[in-house]
Amino acid sequence: MRDVGRGRGQSEVIGSLLLVAVGVVLIGVVAVLGFSLAEETTRDPTTASLSSSASAGNVTLVHTAGDGLSAAETVAVLRHGDDTRRVRLSSLAPVAGGDDDRITAGDQYRLPHDVIRGELTVSVVHEASGAVLHSRQFWIADGIAGELITADADSLSDFSGNYNDPSATTTISDDGRRVEVTGNKWQLISKNYTVTEDTVLTFEFRSTNEGAIHGIGFENAGTGQDSGRVVRLSGVQNWGVNVSDYGGAYYGTGDGWTRYEVPLGEVYKNTNNLGDADSLIIVNDCDGNEGISCGSHDSQYRNIAVSESD
């Protein structure tokens, strides 16, 4: 009888341990399931990567990488001045990619716009969370739509390949769309861009006092001077690529705001400078040995935009 009792007692202990183990396993399964569901419901939509491009009449949106999105919850917002247009992507048929409600890598959507001249801001918003997945500014003029390059204090740095006068100044206005450099200064504006044979740089330029070199182009910070990277618009010194060699008019003091459309890809192909750059450079150079008065010479730019020609 004693042996039987001992066996029954062991069975009760083992049974209790098994119940505890089963309970622990169930709690773990429920916890994992709960965390998984929570992760699904709170998934950050900003893991989706999108890009946009613009032409004179259309905006193209492309899902480039990351998680898929619900087309019904994704809205494209086009802003021009006081006009705002919202388009739910589920109302559009993709021009490339899938035909279901999910937007995944490679899917493309095209939206028409009616901006003839001025700034067009393109944003993509995940409506359920309010997250802005993508935003880009374009400048449209004379049938060309380019990515607008704006400046702020954080984007500025001096080009180390040249002496920059400590008294020289850079002034930013119009929400970063206008940049004015006065005095001997080579100003960098942070901007990563890959220059191809089709790259076009457009902008408006003005100068009230001529210096040695007034020029613009793309550069890599920390490198030395390369005259093949700078398109010279004005100035008494023969340095850089003369804009008149590529269809532009050489600027004369007093010409006022003048619009330029520079085939930068063609320039850089001829000077072996195609490829990646990390900055836009504005050259406002005057060393005092050209027989002109330096210090008050200025370079003013507005609505600088870069695009790829068709």
C-alpha cells in the first residue's frame, strides 16, 4: 500500500508540473501572437520608399523599395501656390506594376498637373497614420520641370579648394529659393546628385557688380578646383566653361534677371565630370588682381532646378 501511495504522489507532482509547463507555453504563444498583431497594426508606413519626377504636364510616382502600401490609404498631394489637389491612388490605374490595391516596389502612378510656371510641391501621405512618405519640390518654367534646389543655413559650407574672404556673405530668402553671394566666396550648397549626359540645370541669374568669375555647377566637397565643373556666366577672368559655348548669353552687368538653361550633362561629358556630386557650387570670385574693384561684386540666383531631359 505504501509503494502504491508513493507512485500516486509522484504522478500528482508530475501532473502539476506538466500543467504549469503547458500554461507557460500557452502564455508564450499568446504573447507572441499579441506582439505580432500589434506589430502589424502599428507597422511604420515610412519603411516604404517612394520617388517622384515631373514633366511639363505630369507627375510620376514610383514605389522604389520597402513595405507595400494600401492604395486606398495612400494620397498624393499636389500644391501650387494656394491651390492644393489631393488624389487617392486607388482612384488611379497604375501605369506600371500591379493591378490590385497593394502598392509594391516597381508600381508607378501618373498624375496630370496644370502648372505653367512656378513651384509645384509633390507629397505622398499615408492617410491612416498621417505620415508623409515622400515630398519633393519642382520648379516649372518654359516647358521644363526640374527638381528645385533650395538652401538653408544647415546646407551651406565654404569650398575648401579656394580662399574665402571672412567678410563675404551669403543671404538666403524666398524660402531658400533665392541665394545671394557677395564678396570673394565659393559657396557650397549640400545636394547629392548624379550628373548624367541628360542633366539640365536651369535658374535665373543677376549681378549688379562684376567680379572675376560668376559661375555655378556641381562639386564634391573637399576636392580641388576643377574649371570643367563650373559654368561661367559673367566675369573678367577666363576660367571655367563659358556659358556662351553652350547656347547661353554671357551676362552683362545691368541685364537684370536672366534665365539660363544649361545642358550640364553635355558640359560634363566634354570635361570628363559625369557622375556623383554632393554639392551645388556658386562661385563669386574676385582676387583683386584683375584691375577691378572687389568686395561688392555679387552673384544672385533664384529658382535653381535640375532635371533630366527626355
